[in-house]
Amino acid sequence: MRFFDYDSPLMSALTKVANLMILNLLTLICCIPVITAGAALTALHYMCLKMVRNEDSYIVKGYFVAFKESFKQATKVWLVLLLIILVLAGDFLIINLSGIQFPYWFHVVFYVVGIIALFECMMVFPIMGKFENTTLRTMKNALIISVAKFPITILMVVMNIVPIAIVLYFLQIVPIALMFGFAVPAYFSEKLLNKYFKKLEEHILEAQGLNKPDATEEEDDGVEKIFNDQLDEALAGKKD
């Protein structure tokens, strides 16, 4: 076997690393305006799932198609989550800096809401990257799946938080974080979710009486459409 053949394991691995760097750079740039972060993360997860399934041709083009298609809904979801995050951050500062003794139930509510928001953040962007639905159903489905696949959700939380913690303690690796900080956690999150997503797709297609997903249809520019479904109906009987 020639190590530098296009289809060799070495070249495939190097191509994947390069694609992750490109996706990370695109996501980093698209997150700078803040308001566009939701669409940027959704597009990132869309392309990472395609990489996991070895469908990752036209990385840049595919990213921006997904960014454009998901922008409206992803922005709505992101603004809701951002508001919740800001409120929780404000409450955290008040609890710890004001010197006021808050009742026990207030602390319980604070942490419960924080965990729900964290789980929603972990799952909603992968869900929007693969499934098309109403905004309310998308957020509900993300919460259901995050609880149903609790071990995966916890691993996703770890994969996203640990790099941040490492950067805070070792500033020397900031350049590495800038190259892979978004894309690598997203890629491995999609690897964890891929099998479950496939089961959901099969269940949805069976319910719709279809033999193959809408994703096989192509736009005029040759870019694959994002899978279209009514996911919450499938979730009712398919959580394994």
C-alpha cells in the first residue's frame, strides 16, 4: 500500500484533519457577529455528520448552504438560548457577589434551569443540522433526546467543556484551540449520535412510507438537502 495514495488511510486522515481545520475557521469567523452563532454551529454539525458518514465533499460550499438554509430557525433558537445564558450568568453573579442569602429552592431552580439549558445547547444544533422541523418542536426534541441519550449528552458536555478548561490553564495551546476548538468536539459528537440518528431516520421513513430520505434529492447546485421530517412523532415510539 502506498501511504500517499489519495485513498490511503494516511491521506484520508490528513484530509479529515484539514477539513476540520477549515470548518473550525469558518465557524469561528461566522460566530464573530454573535447573532449568527446559531447558524454557524448548525452548519458545523451538518458538515461534521457528513464527514462521519463519508459524504464530506465540497466542505466550504456545503457549510454555507447549510448556514443559509438554517439561518432563520437557528438564529431564533440561539437568541432564546443566549437570553437564558445571560440571565443565568447574571443570577450566578448575584448569588455569589451580592452577599444576599437566597433560599434553598432558588438554588435548586437555578441549577435545574442551568442543566436544562446546557443539555439543550448540546443537542439542539446537531438536531437542526440533520432534521427540519418547527422551532418549538426542534427545541422539544433536542431536550427529549438529550435526556433519552443521557450518557451521550454527558460525553458531549465533557468534550466541549474540557478544551475550554485546558485553554484557561495552558494558554500556550490557544492556537490549537483556534484551529480545532469548535470542529473536533462537533465531529466526535456526531460520531456518538450517528447511530441513533440513523435509527430515527429509518423510523421516520417507515412512518412516511418512503424507501429513502429526502436527503438524496439534490438542489440545482448539486448540494444535498437537509433531511426533512416531523421528528417528534418518531420519538414517541423510538428512543432506543
